[in-house]
Amino acid sequence: TITVSNALATNYRGSAGNDTFVVTTSSAQSTILDFDDSGNDVIDLSDFGLTFAQIQALSTAEGADVRIDLTSAAGSGGAGTGDIILVGTTLASLDSSDFIV
């Protein structure tokens, strides 16, 4: 488990096995360098109270990466948080099994 709760923008890399990236409402912009979207890694966004459909709506492709816009997401208490950037991940490869809501 990697807790992404730093107030500073940070890059994260998981281990060789299954990783859980826990993102809180106090997290700054975070870049996950090695997210395995084939079901091995998950992102815990339960702090936000979002549905998978809302996560999809907040997600956009940026070149070869995906940005999840959490800056004004529901559940952030109005304070917002930084976005999540998934390096080398496509929108089409993300599904509900990649997230803990």
C-alpha cells in the first residue's frame, strides 16, 4: 500500500507485486509512474465518495497518460486536491476493478 497523502506534488512507483495507491483529500498532484491497469494495481479513492462513473467523467487522456481531475471532485470538502496522472495508461484500459470507491 502506497499512501498518496503528501501536500507536495510527488511521483510514486509501486513494487513488483500488487499495489494499492491510497489517495486522500489532502494529496497534492500525484504521478503514478507504473500503474498496472490489468488488475494488479488499484487506486483507493474512497476518501472522495465518488462512483466509478464520476471517476470516468473526471478522467481525460493526455498523450500516452491519463489525468484524473480531483481538484474539484465531490468529497474533497471544497478544498480540492491535486490531480492523479497515470503514466502510460489509456482511458480504455481503466475499469471499475482499478478503483476502490
